[in-house]
Amino acid sequence: MDPLENAEPQGYKWGKGTDDSASRTAWARFSSWLECVCVVTFDLEFGQAIELVYPQDVKLTEKEKTSICYLSFPDSYSGCLGDTQFSFRLRQSVGQRGSWFGSEDTYSGDAPVTLQRDLAHYFGYVYFRQVKDVSVKRGYFQKSLVFISRLPYVSLFQSLLQLVAPEFFEKLEPCLEAVCNEIDQWPAPVPGVTLNLPVMGVVMQVRIPTKNDKLGGSPLKQAHKENLLPAPVVLPTVHELDLFRCFQSLLIHIQMLWELALLGEPLVVMAPSPTTCSETVLALVSSIAPLKYCCDYRPYFTIHDSEFKEYTTRTQAPPNVILGVTNPFFIKTFQYWPHVIRLGDLKMSGDLPKQVKVKKLAKLKSLDTKPGVYTAYKTFLHKDKALIKRLLKGIQRKRPSEVQCAILRRHLLELTQSFIIPLERYLASLMPLQKSVTPWKTPPQIRPFSQEEFMKTLEHAGPQLTSVLKGDWMGLYRRFFRSPNFDGWFRLRHREMTQKLECLHLEVISEADLAAWIQDKSEVEIVDLVLKLREKLTKARRQQLPVKEEVLQKQEKHVETVICSLPEDLQAVLLRR
Amino acid sequence: MALRELKVCLLGETGVGKSSIVWRFVEDSFDPNINPTIGASFMTKTVQYQNELHKFLIWDTAGQERFRALAPMYYRGSAAAIIVYDITKEESFQTLKNWVKELRQHGPPNIVVAIAGNKCDLGDAREVTEKDAKDFADSIHAIFVETSAKNAININEVFREISQRIPVAEASGAAAGKGFKLRRQPSDTRRSCC
């Protein structure tokens, strides 16, 4: 890379207008990263309250603000002294819509499905400080700095908080003002690009993944290949957590965790701190990447949550969600749930992290319930004992955590891919043959997905080709078909295929000899053709189909030529439209 | 050609023209009506100096008093600081002396200091003589120039002089003789590319 290429100013901005519309455009860059930054404090009279928010004109409903307040503080039971970082996810109020949508399709088009902007939820990234302070009536200083974003960039935003929050607690509002203005100078996130993000006197460097990335490669290595300048803070990833650390007391159950996430089973993670429960939930959700986890998940959930009633009512079966909680009160609430993971403080047995045991749900009763995986679930596939042995040996040999994490991540990735490749292959076979796409007919239909037909393909082209894991793969697929994750995956793929078909059709039409075709056609048929072609063009543009601009232009030319072949009075009518 | 990143911060009272100097250096333009900086602005510009490329990572700080406490974040790890005053405002020169004091006490040990007397196009309204400023700069071994961001006078020169005074890469023991010397300690802003 030419080092001079970077010489241009990075988002320089000279002041901001004071009127409303100007201030909105002024925060445009900030909004591509964050919705807002909040400071939540404890008020003796009102409880948790938002003390500060940037930008000041951010559109949050009262309900959203209340939720943010509750979700930004650890439960009183978790007694977090010092600094605590965790994450939450919150449902957006009905009818609320962010201001930038639609303008940034380049991001959603190129980002992996798992890193899309969440249009229905906000992510909250929290840095909470609780220290003794005699000058405060309550005897404690308690405050949270919270980033609210649509982006699931947990690693980036938690690293940013680590940098910003300690300075903020000392230097207060001007610090926050400065940071928000600096973020407002950041370049927008572009998949595949390594960005320099200047903040508080340092430049953070991070690469935004694309859907075309080779999976399983080390993101660090990718950054090096681009030969960028050394930056003081290089983040290896925007979104990945240290899976090994998150799962260290659950390593022997990794197969079960993966299946529960894949199937979108109702699952509660109960942990002593919001850090542990939120990281574990996010790790579970990411364990099936590159598949998108399509159900709801709440890394940190409290009894004040607006969905509390909805999710804990006993009149219906537990919903397909993963919840992270810390309040022991939830043990009673969730005793009817099929899967509850109760984590304790990490204990060592010898030099290994003590592994929690699978326990009967019936034992889940009292507040002091022991750590364990409370479930009657039996895995469809056998656990990979070699992997577990390798990871545990790694701990004894003091293998670096990043390496352990990479081993675990690779295992999960290969497992998900082994599972999903037969489905992808079968789905591709449902696509009509290219030669059946002709200019004179509407494009042929994609054949319907038949579960039985798919099952028959497994014998020759099943997951056994890429995975050594034995067990009831068929059963796992059958169960998967009933889960929201299958539904989400299928809809997405089906939409992509429909668009692909539409593109092929457009290409075929642009190559067709329309002049010859219209020769023996009636006026009505020709007018009909013109209208159809026009509609196709509009649709292609509106949906931003991945079709070459030349193809579209060629087709526009076609339309003009065809119109010119018509009698003049008709021409006038068609051109006026 | 070797490429070095040099963190540079601009300090000084509000309204003396810190942002205008940066804007002139990076974009070669001038806007008489810019708003006060909030927090800090960040810009980069790469220039060739002898057989090296110097990429300046420029942190243009806010001069307003309420942002005063944030300054350490920006001069921390800086290879150079440009302290700016307004030649038509005696007070801004006094503020500059306070910045020098603060850098001595809390700044990086061998930070290169440049003093820029900006708005030298407004000679008629001058309150700080060139000699006084020059004498002060010499007494602390700092670079000194009078500049005009408006008329593009001596702007590139400030950065060129900074390039000159930056110790030669890797040989951190040898050079830096002319710098703003307090204590010696290898700076981690100069690490070369991997």
C-alpha cells in the first residue's frame, strides 16, 4: 500500500451548526457506529437515572431509556466492587426507526450475516464502576458509561470502553464530549477494510470482516498482509470473544452447547456476574457462526426488562431465547425451562478449571443451587473427546489462551460447516438450470425444499464427508428443521437465490434479439413487453440486485428501441409514462 | 524508503489558530470562520524528509478551558508539540509559558517543542515582539517561528523543523541533542513497521 494514500485528512469537520437539521448531519459519522453514549448513575430518589446522553437529540423512547437504566447496572446481588464490563441487548420500541437506514446498504451487502446491523434491537456495552466514596450519601460511587449501538462489535466497543471509561470517570463531561466528537470523525465501517480509529490521543486499528473472508483464518494475519502502518492499538477483531475463556468450566459440554444454540433451544445462563453471563450468552450465539443465530438473545436480562413477563409466563412453552441472568430469584422463575446453565465462580481442580456437571432439572430449586447444566437433553452427536483432551492438556501445558481459543473456534466452525454444507448443496440443486432461463418467459421457479428428499442426499453427501463426529445426524437435522434458525437460514438463502435468478433473467434478456421477436407480434404484446421490462428494471434498481450496470443500460436501450418500433401515437403514450 | 509515524499535538489558548495551522498544513486552505474545536481533531499528513517518509499523526486539541484536563491524553507519547500563541494577544503568550511548564513536568521526556507565533499577518496589532518570543524559545531550546495560517507563512517550515529535530530512527541514543531535553527514555511511538 502506498503510505501516502493515507495522507488525506480523516474526516475533518469544522464545527457544527446549531439548528436541528445541521446537527443531525453533523452526527452522521458517529451514527454509523453508535446510536448514543449514556452515563447512568444512581440517584437516591429515583434509582438509576440517565445523567448524560450524547448526542443530546438522540431518539429514544421513555421505555427504552428506562430499560437502558436497569440494564446498565449489575443486580444488587452480584456485589461488583471496582470496575465491571458487560453487554446487553434490548428490543427497540415499536415504531421507532433509526435515521440512517437505507443510506448504508453497502455495509449490509458486504458484511457477514452475523455482523449485520440489528434493526430491531440495540446492543448496550457497559463499563460500570463501583467504589467506596464517603462523600456520597450511599457510601458508594456507582456509575456506568454505556455505548448503545446497532452493531454486534462487542470486542471493539468493550476495548474502547476500557480506554475511555477510566478517563471519563476522572474528567467527566468534557471527556465524553471530546470522545463523541472524535468518533464522529471516524470513517464509517466498511467490510473488508482496515480502519484507523483515532480516539483520546491513540489510533486504534481494526479490520471489519466481510462475508467473503476465508473463515478460520487468523484476523491478525490478515491485517498484517495489508502492510499497514504500526498503530499503537491493534485490535485483532471487532466482534470475537475469547471462546475458550467463556466456556472454560463448560468445555466437556461443548457439543451440547453447540447443539442447543443450533436448535435455538430455550436456555438460561445464570452466573454470579453480568460479565460472565453476558459473555457466555454471546459466546453461545457466536458458536454456530457462520450460521446466524435467528432467535432472540439477551446477554444480560433483569426482572425489570420489558420482556420479563413475555418470557417468563407459564401459560405457554418457554420461548426460543437465550437469557443471561445474575439474580438468584430467577431460579424459581426458570425452573420449568428445559435448559439452565448455572455457573459459579471459577474453581480449579488441580491445575484444570473445574468442569460443571449435567444435573437433573428437578434439583433446580433453591437459591443456592450448585453450578451445573440442568437439562434432560441428550446430544444427537457424540462429544469429541479428542478435542476436550487437547484443550485440557493445553491448560496443563500453559498453551496461550489465544491458541486454545483458536482451536475451539476452529472446531466449532468445522462442525457448523459440516452440518450446513449438505443443506447448502441440496438447496443449490433446487435452483432451475441456467438454460431454462429464457427471455420470453418469466423466470422458472426454485423447486420447493423437501425434507425427505434432503435426507436421501445424506447417504452419499452427508456430514460424514467432512466430520469425524458420529451420532444421529439425521435426528439433528429433523430437529433443526423445526427451529427458527433453519427458518432464518432458509429465508435468507431463498431470497438470495430468487435474486440470482432475476439477475440471470435480466442478463438473458439483455442478450436477446428483441427486434426479431417483436416482428410478428401484435401491438398489445409489444406494449406488454415494454411495461414488463420497465418493471423489471425498476425492481432491479430498487433492490440493488448484484447485476452489472451495463446489463441494465442495455435493457434500457432495448426498451427505447422497442418503443420506437411502435406507431407514433403509442410511442407518445409510452414515453410520457 | 523508511516510514515513520510521528505523533504531534498542538496546544495553546483558544482562538490562536491551532486548527487553522493544521488545516493549512494538511489541506492548504484557510477558513476565517471555523468553530472552536471540541475535544480534539485528528489528521494525518505524510511528507518526505531526506530518505525517510514522516507521517505526522496530528492531534489538534481544543483550547477552551473546559477541555484543559484532557490535554495529557494528547501529548502522551507525542514526538513533538507545537505550542501556538497569537502575536496580537499578550495573554496567549503567557498561556504558552504555562503549557511549556506542564510539558516539562508531565510530557514525554524528549519531546520536541515548537513555538509558533501565529497571525503574523496582523503586524499592526502586535503585542508580543518577535525578540521576546525568540529569546524565550531559545532559553528552552525550542523551535521558534512566526506563522500565518491565513497567508501560508512558515506553516510547512514548522513541520520541516520538527522533522529535522526528531532523533534518527533506531539510533535513539545518538541524536536528539537539540531536543527539549529533560529525561531520556526510549519512546514507543518510534517503533518501526513489522
